[in-house]
Amino acid sequence: MARIVVIGAGTGAMAAAARLSVAGHRVTVYERSRTHGGSVGRHARDGFVFDTGPGLLHLPAVYRDLFVKTGKQSLEQCVSLSQVDPASRHIFADGTSVSLPNASRAGVVGALDRALGDGAGARWGEFLDRAGTAWDRSRRPLLEEPLREDRQALARDPYPSVRRRRLLGPARQASTVAEVGAWELADPRLAALLDGYALSYGLDPHHAPAAAALLPYMEETFGSWYVAGGMRALADAVYERCLARKVEFVFGAEAVRVTEKEGRASGVELADGTGVEADHVVLGAWPGPGLLPAGAGWPDGRAEALQAPVPGRFLVLLSLRGAREAAAVHRTVVHGDPGEEREAVFGGRTARQPTVTVLRPDDPATRPDEEHEAVTLVATVAPQGPVDWTDRALREGFARTVTDRAALAVPGLRERILRTEVRTPAETAADTGAEGGSVPAPALAGARGAYLHSGNRSPLPGLYLVGGWSHPGGGLAHAGMSGALVAGLVVEGDGFRGSR
């Protein structure tokens, strides 16, 4: 039985902890804050409850596997999962709107044809077919296996871009998300739909490789799911599973240094000076200055390769008077000006017309009674630093902009507001320790490996990396995958090649 220290109580870290404990190891989690869950947070006030992290779950099979492997109770016995249908409603800049059904290719094609004109659905369906090919080509090495030292297989873009001949000049093929939208989807509204998927994950459509097509493919193929009580309930369930497996948690305990002995990780030093010995250390939090020994680094490959700040999230939490209308949609995306928004998010300023995701769960647990509603507005923004999100006037002004955009999706929104609360990358940085309050994107193949994250096995023996800033990147599903990969590497050693 090995002694294992886990730094951070985020979802990926807890997934690793539960699996390692089941394997017979003694696991202790040290978390700097006073609670578990990392970015999967919750804000509650006067009977209104809001998720402050992810609003939906994709690829629930990842957590079904976690619960199967770590106990007798299944995921569905621990939380109430439901598919969101329609999966999303989209309002485009020209006023056109379309609702896309959940996990129904034929339904999506038909809806797009009716809303955008004949042929629009077919073009989107053909795009998803190509995205499915990219999924088949990259799924295992990108999501289910530890990142190989030789990354050449993932340096190549798996998306089979259409080769288009031209009268003058060589044939052209899309290599970025923006080019796929312009050259293959043709309709600016379909292009905005694809750009919106990329931007919601903090990816620049003009730089992100065409392989980002995997993101809408995963959502539209495997569906969008909501956890009753809010997504925080999933983090609570993972925490309870850890406790049931005898994982020990120490909250308010910040690890300031991973210690090293004889060329391998040997434990951690806490902020109060306490030293904790361990046979293995699993790092599931953003590494602050001096935390890692020299040569053990945890670089964000995307940020380093592109020399661009990683975006964060701006949330407006609205407590509303009045009942949620029966026809309301759980998730509505109000699309902005793609060019202006992209330049703002990746240029370090606020957008005048941001894309805003409006989340309206039909969940009694999120509101004080049936005559009120809790609504969350989300926009992708530049992180703290390039933008000073502690500036009160800037925060309030951008919150008004976001709310005005959301009013296109919620009838009578302004008149219904009882209370507005704002969370910015500044709060994210304070809560999670992530530099600038940035939110990691999922790993992507292509672009010569620029969108891959650090491998789960660090250069320092005995030190492993888990969570959104390591392979296979950000997002709830990817965090769960990361936990499975780290547990496999610790239990089976360097020969581990992923689940079969």
C-alpha cells in the first residue's frame, strides 16, 4: 500500500483519489480552499441556487465508469441525470433562431433546414460526418491513453478537410475552425454556430485547428445532460464516493512545495511548514510559484505555443421574479459579432457584442418557489490581467451588456430582475488559484501539438498531473478521463496504455 498525496480537490483530482483508494492505496487530499469541487462551484442566496462552473455534462459515460469502478452504487443511484431537450437554442446576429434537438442527427439537420433554408442541414450533417472521422482517428490517443512522449500522431490534424479546387492557385483545405466555417459550411450562421462551440471552450476560431470539430460532434452525438440540483451535485457525489472509499481530505491546507528526494517526488510542504511524506504525489491544482521542483514543470502548451492569454468566464447570476415560462429552453446561445468578439477576448478587452449563453434549468432546487427563477448568463472573456476585472465600473458595465444580450432570449428580463450578482475571472483566480482565472480548454490534435496539454506523468518520477491543465485538458468529462489515466499510471506503472 503506497502513501499518496493529492494536491487539490477538483473533480479530476477526486476521480483519481477514489480510483487509487479502491486500488488499495492510502490517499490524502490537501485543498487550499474550504471545500471540494474546484471550478465546479455553487452560489446560493435567498433560495436561489446557481452553478458557477460547468452548466451541463457531456460524455456522462466517463462518470458512469468512475462510479462502477469505485463502488456498488451507480452514478444514477447517486445523482439524477436528465437529457436536455432541445439541447440548445441559437439566436444569430440577423435575428434568425433555431432549436437543436438533443443527440439526434436527423433532428438537427431538419431543424437547420427549416430555420436557415434547404441545404443548411445537409452541410452541417456532412461536417459532422467528417468530425466523426476525426473522432475515430484521434479518440483513443487523445482521450483514453496517456500522452505519448512522441506526439507526432497527435501533431497531425485528424479532421478530413474538403479539398477545394480553384481556377487560379493550388487547391485549398481548411486548417482552422474559421476556415471550416467559411469554406465548408458557407452560411455565416452555420459558421457562427461552429465558432460559438470553439469560443465557449476558450478557443480562438482563427487559430484553433479544424480538429476542434470534435467538440460539437461530442455534444451532438452523446448528448447534453443536466444533474438535478445543479452540476455541483455531481462534484458532491464524487466527494461522497471518495469518503466512502476512505480518502482523507484536509481543507484549508495549501501545498507550497512538492518535495524531492533521490530524484523523485517524496511528498509536499504545506503553507504552515508541515511536511507530508508520500510515495507518490498527484498534482491537481494550478502550480503556484515555487511549488514544483526544477525540471518538473507543468507548462500550458497552448499558451506557450501561441503566446496568448487563456480566456476565462464572466458570469451574471440573475434572481428573477415571475415563473419560468413553459416553453423556455434550458440553454440558449445569443451569438455576437464573431470578429469583434474574437479580437476582444484574445486582445485583452471587453467585447461590445459578446456571445452569451443563457442557462435556465427547470429545476425546483434552484429557486425559492414556482413564482421565481434562477438564470445564469455566461460569456467567454479575457482573463484577469489583460482586463482588470476588479474594476467595479468595468464589471457593472459589462454585466449590463451581457444582460442586454440575454434579453433577446428571456422575455421581459429587465423588468423581472430582483438581484444581479457578478463573477469574473478575478473570482475564479481567487477560488481556484488558476493564473488570471483562466479556464483550460480540452486538448486538440493538430496544429503541431500546440493544443495538447502536459502529460499525466511528469518528468519527475513519482509526480503525476491531473485535471484540466493536464492531458486531456479542460471540461468535466476530460477531468474524469484525466483521473482515470493517472490512477492507471500509478497502479500499473509505465506500461499502462489506457482502458480497453
